[in-house]
Amino acid sequence: MSLASDRAKPNAAKPTLYKRIRLDIETRILTGEWPPGHRIPFEHQLMARYRCSRMTVNKALSELAQADLIERRRRAGSFVRRPQHMSAVLKIADIRAEITALGRAYGYQLIDCRRRTATSADRARLGVSTAGKVIAIACRHSADNVPFAVEDRLIDLSTVPEAAKADFAREPPGSWLLHHVPWTEAEHTISAVVADDHTAKALDIAVGAPCLVIDRYTWRSARTVTAVRLHYPGETHRLVARFKGG
Amino acid sequence: MSLASDRAKPNAAKPTLYKRIRLDIETRILTGEWPPGHRIPFEHQLMARYRCSRMTVNKALSELAQADLIERRRRAGSFVRRPQHMSAVLKIADIRAEITALGRAYGYQLIDCRRRTATSADRARLGVSTAGKVIAIACRHSADNVPFAVEDRLIDLSTVPEAAKADFAREPPGSWLLHHVPWTEAEHTISAVVADDHTAKALDIAVGAPCLVIDRYTWRSARTVTAVRLHYPGETHRLVARFKGG
DNA sequence: CACGATTATATGTCTAGACATATAAGTCAA
DNA sequence: TTGACTTATATGTCTAGACATATAATCGTG
């Protein structure tokens, strides 16, 4: 067909056709030229405009629908979606990676590590009912020898039995878990507190200074993996999140 | 072809074939049966296993690749990706919607609203160099008559001229912007501070109590829209984020 | 053994059809 | 006017091919 030779033109644009279609539409939406609720051209119209088959425009539109930029309705057409909420992609890499990425020297101290049968408090924190074995860890992360965060963690050994063999004096539990327990899900709760005596000492800040607290509860396939609470000195540490309207 | 009749079986599974393929592979990855680095079957093998055309398995694999669950390499095959970071989808709806969703009564008070030519401090905060007009707003949100957050916002009128006509005594600026300036991008910085005199009074908390601070810088197509700083009482408010390993 | 050229192969994109399906819109009767 | 039925249509999924392209593997040569 003729299109093949069109694509074979030496000065042809680099991106493939469906990507160009997607980008064209995306641009019109993002600039506001096509506001929320606007019906974008039907597939057969786009076929004519771009001189391509339906599968090609369908691929472009499907990806836009997957990204929630448009909504597709049978018989009615495709419409620019109204933004309902802001959703952030907040990268919380493991702390070692985070510090290393900042070009700072990572330091780690294990404060306490003990294996025990889950207490009722442990079970409540992990959200499990059976009293299996757990590992409780307290440790501290530092950047350029300045305290960066203190960590208080519980690992459910019935979900991650391999953790019994890990050496948490050498490797931070967050890094170990990230590399040994892939594809977890988690729920984070972020709050602010003032430093108590114990936290202040560990972070080398004043009692009463603000701290950012992250509680992370992690599971894999409905099984609890770990629960962790991180204290960051609030005046120096910041979580940065890039958002995308949607 | 025979597949059509297979799909037409009255007791056939509801989801379409490519979705079934995608789910099958996703399940194996999420359960750890196929660990990171594992090469998943070639397209022609999946074609044989599911008795379908290459486009169908390709669609399933493409979506998995888009979701960063697998990595596809020409000539080599498709591989389960190693999780590098945790990415959170942190929903920060506009505050009115957030409070309403909690089933609480939303209250709003405009504290101060003035229009002015951007000062150098304003320009620095918005990240613009030209001295256009801006709107500076201070307001407070409450839930069930309890202070929920105080807001300090700057809107760039050269990007959003319609904002000049908005009535921010009636409608919170966040809600107004969300509905009138779709498809923005934003960067959030979350930190913790202790309440100063002014903030303590506005939030009805003690001086020195912890506060969660969110700085949000919003733009659309390379143009600054607004910069806002929100103070939340840290002991009562929590940001919750669902995460997905990846 | 090192290194450049060749080849085989898996993915990337695309076509020109097809039938399925949800549903907006129109039609008709009560 | 209202509700039930029919129809038209846009999307959803799928096929059986095709050529393009990046690159792992092989081969041959110095």
C-alpha cells in the first residue's frame, strides 16, 4: 500500500504514526483547545485525517483512555475527561537510594533488632490475627553523617520467612525488602508531630522540633509484609511529588 | 475461525481474551511465580497457548509494558521488571471535596484577597520573571466548624485572566481553579513545621504544635498557574496514599 | 583471542478487513 | 407524554497477514 512508502521517506518524522496521533490529541487537550467534555473526532474521521487504518487510531485513543485523559463511550464517541482530582506520583525510593541519588554519603546504624512471637500490639500493627514470628527493627539512616531518618519496623516472618536469614546490621531492612519482596502494595500515612525525647536524641534535633512521620503498611497478595514508621526532621526533609492533573 | 465459537460459549469467561492474557501474566508476576528478570513466553508461544493472533497477545503485553510491569526488548523477549522504586498515587482532591467525601460539613472563610502587580517575592514564588498582575489569597477551610487547613495562595493572572472575575469569597480558589483550569501539572513539597503565632491562631491550635505543610506549585503548558501553601494541624490531619510496587 | 560483518529472531508498527456489543436516537403504540 | 421496541452507529475486540528495526548470536578473518 502507499502508506509504506510514505513512512519510508528519508525525512519522515521519527515517531510512529499512532504516537503522533496520540501526541496531537494530547496537546490539544493540555493546551485547553479541547476542553473537558469536548468530543474528539470519531475514529473514522481520524482515519481519514491521518490516512491510516482504524487499528492505528484505535491504539492511540486506547492509550489516551488508559491514561484517563479521555473517556470512550460506545455509540457516543470519545470525550475529554473532566479532571476530578489531582493524583500525585510520589516517589519514595528506599532511603539508601534516595540519599545516594542526592549525591550524599549514605550511613546506616542498626539500633535494635529482635525476633519474637508477635505480641498483641504487633498483631494490631500488622493487621494479622495469628501470632506468628516477627522481626522488630529500629535503625537510623544518615546523609553525610547527619541523621536523615529513624525507622521503626516490624516484618511478618510468616509472609517473608527469608527475612530470618537477612543481615540487617549490614543492609537496611527497606533495601533488603525492596530487592527480595517485589511487587508489593502499600498504604502510606503522612503526618506531622513534634519530636519526643527519644526521637530528638536519635535525630539530633531539639525536643519539640517538628518531624514528618510516614507510616507505611505493606502487603503482597493480601498477606502483610511489613509495617514501618519513619521519622524525618521536618525542617530539613521534604517529600517532593510531581503531580499530573486528572 | 474456531476461536469465535470458543468465545461464543455461553459459559465463557466474561473478560475478553487479551484481558485474560494480561491478567494471567500479571498474576504470575504479582505472586512471585515469575520473579524479576524472568523472561515471559515469547509472543508466538502465547499465540499457541491461547490460540489467538499475535496482535491479541501483543496488546496484552503492551499494556503490561505501559504499566512498567514488564520490559520488552527486541530480539531478546519480554522480562519481568525489577521494582526500582515505590510510586504512590496520592489523591489530593480539592479540600472541599475531601471534606465532603468524609461526610463532614465543609466551611470556608476568606481571610484576605488582594490583586496587585507581582512583587519580587511574588515573582520568585511563582517562578516568573515578568511583573504581571497576581491575586494573593489567604483563606481557611474547616470541617464541622473545626479548622481544617489554612491556605496562602498566589494566582498568576497573566496565565488565568478569568480568575479576576471569580468570587473567592463564595468559592474556594482551589475548587475554582480545579474546575476552570483543567489538566495542570504540579509539584508538591510536603514538610513539617511547628505552628507560629499566626498559624496557631488561624488553626485554633497551640503555638508550637506540629503542622503538616504542603507547598503546591501548579503550571499548565509551561505557564505558571498558581502557588499555594497549606498548613494542616499535624496531629489530626493525615495524608493517605495507596502505593503500588513498581 | 579480538573484532567486524552477517544472520536470525523477537518485538514494533501497520493494514484491511470482520463480527460483537453497548447505547443514543428514532419509532410507535398506549 | 411516556414507555417499549427497533435501528443505526461508534467503539471493543480480533484476525492473518506484512514490512521495519533493533540486537543477540554466529561466523569469519586477522
